[in-house]
Amino acid sequence: MSHGHRNGFTLLELLIVVVILGVLAAIIIPRVTANAAEAKKVACSQNVGLINGMVEKWYVDKGKWPLDSLEDIGADPAYFPKGIPKCPVTGAKYMLNSVTHRVSHLHVSAEAQGFIERLIAPILH
Ligand SMILES: [Zn+2]
């Protein structure tokens, strides 16, 4: 072999490395993003559990349920010193179901949200 060939990789070696890296990325990246999405959903359900617990404590303390919008309990630092968290998945505010007085919360896609809003807009206006 001449001196020139000992320096660095050949084109074929480089191609093999690029292909291997591509295969590794294709395997690893979807898992990492799926885990991040899953972690946000877990954090959301923990938020819902915390809010439901505080709503029940408010009922025991005050003898009435907080507003469905959670504005009253959310503004009270005795219950939420740092304010009520928002959904880490969608960024939406949590709301109470007016019948059950528990957090009513779903993860819907932006398209589904838009579709639902278009459906109910004529009813509301
Ligand atoms: Zn959520």
C-alpha cells in the first residue's frame, strides 16, 4: 500500500460508517422521542391526581367545590403555591367536570380539537 492510502478512511469505509450510523439513528431516535412523549403523559396524570387531591381537600376545608375553571383554588397559595400546573403534553389548562368535580382532561390532536371546535361553534354562537 502506498502512503496515500494509510491516511484516513477510504470512500467505502466512510459509506459503511454512514450506513451504520443511519441504522442506529433509525433505531434509537424513535425510542427516545416515544419515551419523552410517554414521560409527559405520566407527568400529566400526576398533575391530574394532585389537582383532584387538592380539590377534595378544598371541599373538606370549605364545604363547597372550587370553580370548574379552578380559578379560586389556583389563586390560593395554601393549595397551589406555584399556581396550578398546565398539561405538559398540550399546554392546556386543567378544568373540572361540573358534575363529578374531578379534572376532566383528554389529549386530543390539534386536528381533532379544530374539528370539535368547528362542530360546537354554531351551537355556542
Ligand atoms: Zn394532559
